[in-house]
Amino acid sequence: MMKNPSAVHSERQINSQNPIPPTLDDPCFDQSSYASVALTVPQQSIDAYKAAAEWNEFNNINGYGAVDAVNADGKIKINGREIAVNDSNAFVEIYGLSGNTVYSGIPAGNTITLTEGGIYIIRLNGRAIISVK
């Protein structure tokens, strides 16, 4: 189950790699988010997200193919637990849902490997992208 992440109401995009929509404890999203935030999910899971409680409130649900993974503005590509950063000077911050810092800095080799699957808030140069895995 996903607890209420307080930062979600200010985001522009949520990327979910989970083929099954996560169960949400409480309303997790600000009402305005349903119209303003794009939700990107595995292509084969669009109907499941459109039918799942709370996820079905999003007006903009898009799919991606398994080969494409998640590509955020061409600057970050998320494939499983690998996060490739296509900007050698980018400052990356990764937070768990409890607010704990998982990573902070400029990645050497431009790749960050997460040790666990989960839900993370990823910030690139101060701009947040949410990754649900």
C-alpha cells in the first residue's frame, strides 16, 4: 500500500513501472493533480489504472512500451532499478516515500543503481519526477 506522499500535489508527471496499480491507503493526490499531472504506465496496464481506485481519477493516463522504459524529457531514463542521467552536470536527488534521502549528488558515470524496487521521488536540478516501481 502507498501512504500519502505530501509532495505529489506539486508534480507534473508520475511514471509507474508497476504493471499492477499500487493500492493507495488514503487519498494521495491533491484534487487539482488529476487534471494537471500526466500519469505514464506500462502500455498493457492502462486499462487497469483506469479502473483502479484513485488512479482512475487522472485525466491524462499514457502508456509506454516495455522496450522504451521511462524517459523523462530525454534527461533521465529509468529502466528497472537503473537510472541513466543524460546530463553530466545534473544534480540528482532521490527520496523514498518516508522522505529519506536515497541518493544526492552528481552521478559518476551518469548511472545510478537503486538497491530496492519501490516508489521514489527523483529530482533533477530541482525539478521533481516521480517513479513508481
